[in-house]
Amino acid sequence: MSSDRARDIIELSTEDATLTSVETARRAGVDLDTARRIWRALGFPALGDDVKAFGADDVTALSLTKEVLETGWPLEEILSIARVYGQSISRLADAESRGFTNVFIAPAVEEGSAPEEVGAEIAPKIEQLLDLSASLLDYVHRKHLSVALQSMMLSPGRATEELAAGFVDLVGFSQLSEELRGGDLGEVLSSFDDIAITACAEAGVRLVKLVGDAAMFVSPDAGAALEAALQILESVEASELLPTARAGVDYGEVVPTDGDYFGRPVNVAARATAFARPGSLVASRAAVDAAGPANFDLSRIGNRKLKGVGPVDLVRVRRNKADPGE
């Protein structure tokens, strides 16, 4: 990408947007309704047919999507993946832009630089960021896809999967968020994210999502899910920055959809945290039984009625005091 193109992005220029949606779809060889569904799945705003908001890159992207369709992929599957792409990349772009603003734009403005001067100065840096991001995204995508495909080979073609689902959330976060300033709150959330990502990677479970003060993860290995939950709790407890956390884990049939997971185990894991004391893990009997013999100390809580789920046999899970890894 040229420096001029990068500068266009900084200035929010629309000089290269010379095509309407109708013209873009026609050039790509895709019917307009399909093109609109793809753009909508990616999270792009709906535009009038006479609005010139597209360019050569849009034609290329739509042409590539057409090639995927021609390999035999159903449109609904492509739309499902497109929704995940759109949500994930939108979040990535937001994080990148905020980071770029903090590192380059805000300091330049504080020093008295005019907006047009800032745009000209950082255009090469934007170009470099885009090139590096493209390469890094391709690498990360290939690595994660390889792992996911290997996992899928164990249960090909199934609409549901037997997995352990886990939730960990910070205790008293709402009050804490009211007390902290923006930068301090961001530091708290980043610290929690780092802990959850590290613990899940070390335990070999899949981190599904981070939502503010909560983390969700899944694994076909219930013991690994319990381990991940305990690791997060212990790391949070050791942090001087974070409040305590609590966790819940269940095991059973879940429905994978658009990179997320739904079903009773997810609901049970989320609801079980309400019965967890600060710093503790509560799991269902199903999760504990699925984990089998392990280095955990268990104490039965008993049947508890979980909102929207019904009665569930809950167990408090701790590390075995004889565990040398403690």
C-alpha cells in the first residue's frame, strides 16, 4: 500500500470510492442480494444504491468470496464465518486505532501539531502497521485453524459437542469500575485479559471470549478446564491490581455457533459462579465426574436451583494440598 493510500485512510478520504453497490456486485460477478448479505454479515452499514462508497478493493474482496462459493461452500456457512470475521476484525481495528492514537496522535496534538500535519507524519507508520498486521493475522489464523481442524477431526459432522465450559469473573467489578479512572480501569481489564489468555494457553483449553470482567473457555478435557479456572483464580489472587475472582465449570452437550458456544453447560457454568465464594471454583458434579481422578480436593455443596436452568448438583473444587505444583 502506498503512502498516499495510507494518508487517504488518515484523512477519511473517499476519493477512491467511485463505485456504487450495484456496480461493485456486477464487476465481481455476484448478484446484488448476495453481496448485500455478505456486507451485512461483515458489519458494514447499509447504503443506498446510488451511493459511491466502493472501490477496487471491494470488487476484489467480493470476487474472492465468489471463488469460495464456487468451491462448494454454502452461502449460509460463508455468512456465518463472515459474521465472526466482521466482529473480530472490528474489535481488532478499534484496539489498533486506540493504541495508535495513544502512542502517536495524542502526543503530537499535545505538542501543538495541526491535524493535517499529524496525518502526513504518521501516514508511513499506518502503512507499516497495515503491512505488519496482514502478515501477523495470516500467521495467527493459520496456526489457530490448524489446531481447530485437528480438534474437529475427533467429532466430524456433529451438530453438538461434549465439552467442559468455564466462566471466571471478577468480584465487585461494577463498584470498582465506578471508582477507577479510564486509564486505571483499562489497566485492570488488560491485566485480567493477560491472566486469562495465559492460563488457558498453559492448560490447553480454548479461550472463547473475554467480556469486560469475565472470561469464557471450553475444552473436551474437563480436568483441563478445572485446571484453567484454578490457574486464573490463583493468578488474580496474586495480582496487586485486581480484585478477587470466582469461577464455575460444567460439562455436557454444547452447540457451537459462529465461534461461540451455547447450551446447558454454558448456562450452568455462568450461573454456578453465584455460589462461588470470592477466590473459589464451583463445578457441577458432571464436570467433576468427567475430569476423573485428579489432584483436586472436592467438597459437596449439594443441589442448588440455578436461574433458567433448574437444580444442579454443585461441588466446590480446590487444589489437592499434596499437589506438588501448588
